[in-house]
Amino acid sequence: MVDLKMKLKLKLLFLYLFFLMNQGAIFACPACKDALGTEGALSLARGYFLSIMMMLSLPFILTGTLAFLIVRTYQRKKKILESVGAPV
């Protein structure tokens, strides 16, 4: 059990350091940043459109990922209980 906690702490530390070192890249919207680099209002509008689509899809992606992780955890738990012979 301690090993899992240590792995989780290392992962969180790695993510923290990654975000800390890449602040400039993380805070910039990639679609808007690309659109501003090229000339023309059409390119700017496309950049805004893509960033809005990314922001709108994020809640669905997060919800789907969370649901998948919960279902997978319960399936693994059920499989372990069945292999031990405990009632499910």
C-alpha cells in the first residue's frame, strides 16, 4: 500500500514540475496563438472557433474518462473478489 502512495506522490510531483516549467506554453491558447501568428481575420476567427470547440468538448472528455475509470475499477474489484471466492 505504501508503494502505491509513493507512486502517486511521484506522479503528482512530476506533473507539478512539468506545469511549473512550462507556464508560458500552458497559459497560451494554442489555437489563438497559431491564429495570431498568421495574417488575416479569417485565420483569427478560425483560431477562436477552434479554442471554443476545445473548451466545449473538455467537460465531456473529463466526464467520460472519469466514468471509464470508475467502471474499470469496479470490474477489477469484482474480478479479484471472484478469484478469491468471496461473494460479490
